[in-house]
Amino acid sequence: MIRKEHLLAVRVWSLPATASSIFVGSALAFNSLPHFSIIDLILTLAGALSVQCLGNLINTYYDFKNGVDERDTSDDRTLFDYGITLAELKKMIHYVSILSALSGLLLVLSMPTTQLALSMFGRFSLGCGLAYFYTADPFALKYIALGDATIITAFGPLIVESTVFIHSVKQTGVFDEESSVTSAIFSIPVVMLIEGILHINNTRDIDTDRKAGVTTVANVIGWKGSLYLHSALLLTSFLSVVTLTLLYTEGMRGYFLLLPILTLPIAKGILTDFYRKKFPNLCERMGQYSLLFATLFSIGIILSGTSVRNPTQ
């Protein structure tokens, strides 16, 4: 039976990150294809969300195993306050692994040809690999300052491009290079904010990570550099929306793509609290903000008529 503690353990507050990227990919697919499949959207959400939950649980396990998370300093309270034992955590990893595998299998089997099934298998396997080896041996990407690159790759081009891929090939049987590249480009505004969630976490944990022997971008560049980086992530998110509007839309209708700019006051508030080191709940707020931004961006994509095949010349 699923308890509240289990939901806290998989960090439900972080799941908007995956949903944000899928919404953007779905909006592009909606405009690019004659029909939009709700079933494919559900399959995509199930697959991606289950992999993220798995990654979160594995992260908790290895951070505890490697002494990164300790009772007095860890923000992840799964093994300290939720009544979940290490044995129960391992069981959760086992069950969520099965759920992820089944979700991936459904996506692979839904492909119209063997070649496309293999392509889907490759995408899903890459996502699972990034989620697992984010903290798991032998790569432990998070511990060698590659966590940020992992998050940007997984939650940016991989999820958005894969979402468009799933919808496209099941209707047309093809997915060309232009569609793939455009999908990846449109992931930039949202993935900058998703990376911001991790960066807030790593900036808050600069001292504890350093003591545990963990190397992150944040503890390499220090507090001042981390403040500049977070500012740059937010700025890049907005500037990329403006750039995409100029490059991929035409006429007055294209200005709908600028809807995320309405969230500027929220971004300013988050940056102000980052500057003041008000880190409690800031990761959660950043996650909620990324979902709001992505929702407006997705609505803007649909209303502007933007598709993966219509950049202005």
C-alpha cells in the first residue's frame, strides 16, 4: 500500500520537472501532426515520471551509502524522518524499477516498426542510464561535477525530443532530423529552469558536499559564481523564448510564444531569495515555477501555431 511517506521518498515535488518538458514536446506535436493522442501522452508521462522516481530513490540510496546525506545536515529526510528503512528503500527501488521497465516496454511495443522500436528502446535506455548513474557506481556523475550536464541532457533535449518522436512516428512512421533538432532547441527555455532546481540544491549544499568529497559545479565556482550562474540560467530562459519567437514564428500570432515573460516577477522573487540565501523550500518553489513557465510556454506554442517544421526563413 502506498503511504504518504512513499510519495515523499520519491520527491513528488520534483516531478513537475519531467511534466514541464513533456508539456513542451506535446505542444510541438499538437501543432505538427493532424491528430493528437492522449493515450500517447499518458504513456510518455508514465514512462518518464517512473524513471525520474527511480532516479530519485537511487540518489537517496547512494547519497546515504556514501555518507553524503547525514541526519543533521541532509535536506533529503527519507531515511531519517519518514519511517522508511534502508531495506524498505531497496524494495521501493525494486518495485519502481519494474514499473519503469513495464512503461518502457509499452512504449517500445507501441512503435509501428522494428527500426522505430529500437530507436525508442535507445532513447528510453539512455534516460534510465542517466537516472541510474547520476549517483550510482561506477560513474556517479553527480559526484564528479557532471550532475548539471546530466540533468540538462535528460530533462532538455532527451525528454522533449522523445515526446515529439513518440507522437510523430506513431502517426506518420517517420521522424526527420529537422524535427529532432527543432524539438531539442525548444527544450532550452524550460531546461534552464529545471537545471536551476539542481543548482539551488547544490549551492545550498556547497559546504556539506565538499566535506563529503563530492564535487559539484556549485562548490567549484563558489557562492558568488553560483549566484551569477543562477542569474544566467533565469536570463537565458527568457532570452531564448524571445529568440525562438523571432526565429520560429510569423505575424502577430507569434507573440503568444512570449507568454512566459508574464512570470518575470516570480523569477525575480526566486533570484532575490537565492541572493539572500533563503534556501528552505526554494527548490520546491523553483520546481513549481518551472511547471508554470512550461505551461505558459506550451500554451504559447499551441496558440502561435509553432511546429517542428515551420521555422521562418
